[in-house]
Amino acid sequence: MTQQLTLALSKGRIFEETLPLLKAAGITVSEDPESSRKLILPTNDPDVRVIIVRASDVPTYVQYGAADFGVAGKDVLLEHGGEGLYQPIDLNIAKCRLSVAVQEGFDYANAVRQGARLRVVTKYVNTAREHFAAKGVHVDLIKLYGSMELGPLVGLSDAIVDLVSTGGTLRANKLVEVEHIIDISSRLVVNQAALKLKRERLQPILDAFEKASKAK
Ligand code: ATP
Ligand code: MG
């Protein structure tokens, strides 16, 4: 009996940066999610299909076994908690960092020293809560789903916790990075039951991914 495999990916950089890894495993995706409206994409291998989901939904699809494996940022995995997921490989793709940033001219270090209560906007409330608790910084966290940079500019918050790569978006909005929380890259996540039941089919792909991501 052949084993069907479903891989969960998000559109954009994770899809783009996973393509070369798939290629190393002999898999090519037959359609481009940017131009296709299909959410299930076939590949050259009739037993392997790719589903296109929101970046933050990848762990959920894999956890429940709707996808056998997927690619998700460490930011997303930290926030999700990683329950029911086996995380064998750091793929070394979609690299960035999770940081605290404030408006230029806001004295973050002094506010912290004074024990001020800071308002922070973020999509990553769980990770942010842990970070500030470990540092003994008092915060009120406000959950946003995007455009975090706007928070301090319109008086919604004193600070943001968000992903930074080049810092271009921060600079464009007159924000400065004041704390580096953690380095981020994307990981392969595998459903724990699939790992056992579909090992024969999965293992060669995992091996190819590992080899290709180490070569980067
Ligand atoms: P959605 O659009 O569904 O809200 P999203 O905007 O977080 O999700 P992407 O921007 O495609 O989706 O980010 C997907 C993943 O890529 C993130 O979870 C993170 O791990 C990584 N990532 C995000 N921004 C950057 C960046 N500037 N540089 C490198 N990697 C990034
Ligand atoms: Mg985005």
C-alpha cells in the first residue's frame, strides 16, 4: 500500500524557501500558490500533495494530522507550544529575529529601571509575556494581527514585539530595536503518529531536507 503524504506550507517566503529543499527530495510542486487559487497543490509525486495555509495555522494542521508534516517559523512554534509535534530539523530558512522596539527618543532602559508599566503590542503574546516576566519588566500586552509598528506611532503602546530582519520597516517608522528576544528560523514539524505509521515514506524526505538545509 502506498502512503499518501500531505505537506503544510504557507504562501510567500516559506513556500519559496522550501521549494529547493523539496527539489533535493525529488519533489516539485506543480502549481504556484501566488497565481493559483487552489489550496491543495499536486506535486510530481502522485503520493505527495501540498496544502497552503496561514503561517500560524501550520502547527495546528500538523498537530491534528490533517497534514503529515509542515514548515513553520520558530516564532509560530513558540506561540503555539509545539504540542503533538515532532520537530526534527532546523531548516535554516526564513531567518530573522524577534525583538522589542520603541519609538526613537523613548528611553526604554530608563522606563524599565523605574519599574514603569509598559504597554506592548504584539502578535506573540505568549512569547512576549514570558520574555518580560523573565526580565521582571511590567507589561500590559495588547494583541494585534499585523502592522505592529503603528502601535507606538498612534499612542496605542510604548513598545512592540515583532520580527525584524533588515530593520528597514522599523527605520521607515522611526522605531529602534532595544532588545533581541530570540533568533528565528523555520523548522520542519512532523505529526507524531505519521512519523511512526508513514516512516518508510517520510524518512527519505526528512533526510534530504536535513542534508539540503545543512548545505545552506
Ligand atoms: P499571515 O500573513 O498569515 O498573518 P505572516 O505575515 O506571519 O502570516 P509571513 O510574513 O509569510 O507570514 O511569515 C511567515 C514566517 O516567516 C514567520 O512566521 C517567520 O518565521 C518568518 N518571517 C517573517 N518575517 C520575516 C522576515 N522579515 N525575514 C525572514 N523571515 C521572516
Ligand atoms: Mg506577513
